[in-house]
Amino acid sequence: MNSVTEPRHSFLRSAAVVAVGMAIMNVAAYGFTLIGTHRLVPEQFGAITALLGLLLIGNVASLGLQATGARRLATQSDDGSLAHAMLQAGRRTATGLTVVCLLAAPLIMWLLHIDSIIAVLLLAPTLAGLTLMGSQLGVLQGSQRWTELAAVYTSVGLGRLVFGGGALFIHPSLDSAMIGLALGAVVPPVLGTVFLRGASGGTPAAVKSLLLETAHGTHTLLAFFVIANADVLLARGLLDGTHSGYYAAGVIVAKACLFLPQFVIVIVFPSLANSPGDTAKLRRAILAVAGLGVCTVLGTLVLPDLVVKVIGGPEKYGSLGPYTWMFAIAGSAYAVLQMVVYAAIAQQEKRAALVIWAGLIVLAATAVIVLGDGMAGVKTLVALTSGCALLLSAVLTRGLTSRTSAPAYSPAPAEPDQ
């Protein structure tokens, strides 16, 4: 009996540590967002939300590095060279993304109707810091160093809250918010460097193999994060400035529901990589994520006025009160989809990305055709995103459960992790 209960207790302790770290990260990060709703006018808040959406999309490289690293370290022994190669891959990826962001700045300004070149240029250093962090998280997650992993997660939120929120209190503007975000993004990789000092032995060939493998998982994650943030960009482009700001405030609820169950994915992912075709484990993970989503939806139905007060106050966003539950459903639906996407990465199901891209095309085309003006447009868009996420989750889950004999992944012998 003890041999059974001890692993269970160990799992629960690990889950609790990671859950606390990620809860602090999310609460602190949302603290910054809430400061933004109170300190910025709706149009400026819509702009910063659109930029945060781009950061979430760009951060897919960080998550791709982390996922591949966790998978490799969970299935291979490491003498330090695997970790070192992953950190090198993180530095190369961060450099490449910095260049891309700087070159794309004029296009971003035009597409999102943002006048500040400073705010857009600051996307580059912010994303670079987050990418470096992702390679470090891969090492910590794959080697099950849960306490250090939780510490880095905590530093993400605190860095954003202290530097980003502090900048908004000093001067409430889009430029100030982005300066604070860039400074806050420095904190996690500095802490990760302290935890992982001493790793060495990575070879150029190992780094190349790592980057190639990362590209496959990153493609799937990119598809997910594009579709998970497409509604904010669609709202910015198809609704007027005021109602895109309302939608951005409602997305605070949706993102809370999306990120709340992430600790389940972090803990379960290495075992999914080691247990390809374990449909029972996948079902339990999906039910855990969905159960947390049901709780959040019920909370918004019972306390809609409190939700509105938290996201910005009834003076600015009182019109959202009757519809906060819709945003909670949308966020919870995307949380389930995210769990399924990570399961697809664990099983190396490359068709998942194509399915999600197809769903994105349908979502965008439908929004352009049917989206109305005012609050009717807000309600229509959030309903479209919920339906799209649930449909994609069902399609992908059916595909995964039909591949019970598929290998989790095929690592090259002696090649490092991600």
C-alpha cells in the first residue's frame, strides 16, 4: 500500500508546488492587466492588449523549447550536455526573434493601428527574455526540479506586476506599459541562469538537432496560440475602438480561465511523453481542466458584478456584466484545447497543426461575415471563439485516441534536448 500511496503523495506535492508558483505568476500578471484597465482609457487598453496578444503568439517559441526540453530530459539521461545545448538553442532562438520583431515593427503598427514606434519596438527585448526563459524551463521541467521551476514561474508574474504596473502608476501610457514589460521580462532568465549555472558540453550538432525537433512542436503551439489570441486581433480590426476595449476587458476573464489549469499540463506532460497511447491518462487530464473551467463559469454567473469590478469597474465596463460568463466559457474551452494540443505534441501528431490552422481560417472568415457593431459584435465574437475551440478539441481528441500505438517521439541518439 505504501508503494502505491508514496508516488501519489509525491505527485500531489509536486502539483501543489507548481500550482502555487503558476497561480502567483498568473495573479501577478493579471494584476498588471487590471492596473492597465484602471489607468488607461479603453482605446489605449485595447492597444496594450493587442500587443500582449502578439507576445503570447511570439512566446510560442519559448513554449516549444520548453516542451521539447521537457520531453527529451524526461526520456533520456543527461550529463549536463543536454541542458547546455538547450540553453544554447534558447539564445539562438531569442536572437532570431529579436531581429524578426524589429523588422516587422512598421507592419505591426499599421495592422493594429498603433502610433507609437517605441511601444512596438519594445516587443523585441520582451520576447527575447521570455524565449531565454523557455529554454531554462525545459531543463527544470524535464528534470522534475519543481521548486525551481515554480520560482521561475513566480518571477514572471512579479516582474510584470512590479515593473509594468509600477510604470503605469508613474505615467499611464502605452509606452510606459511596454517599458515596464520589457524590464520585467529580464527577471526570469536571470533567475534561471542562477539555477542552471554549470551546465556544459553541448555541441553544435546537438544544438542543430534540438532546434529542428523544436520546430515541429513549435508549429503546433504556434497554431494554438494564434487561434487563442485571434479574437483580440479580430476585435481590434473589426470593432470600433471603444468596443474593442470592452472586448479586451472581457478577455481578462477568458485568459484567467485559460491559464488557471496550466499546472495540470506542466505536471502531466512529461508522463504523457513517456506513455504514448495512454488514453485513460489523457481523459483524466482533460476532465481535470474542464472541471476547473466549470467552476470559473459558475463563479461568473453567481458574481458578475464582482467580476466587472475587478476587471475595470462598472463605470467603464458595466455593459459587460451580463456576458462575463460567455468569456469564461471561451477561456475554459481554450484551456481544454490547450491540454489536447500538448497531448498531440507528446504523441508527435503533426496533423494537429493543420487542423487548428483550418479552424482559424473558418473562425476569421465567419467573424468577417457575421460580426455586427457594438455589444452585439462583442457577444457574437466571443460565442464564435467558444464554439471553434470546443469543436477543435473534439476533433483532435478523437484523432489522438485512435492512435494508441503511436510513439511519443523519436529522439536522435545522443542528441540533446530542447
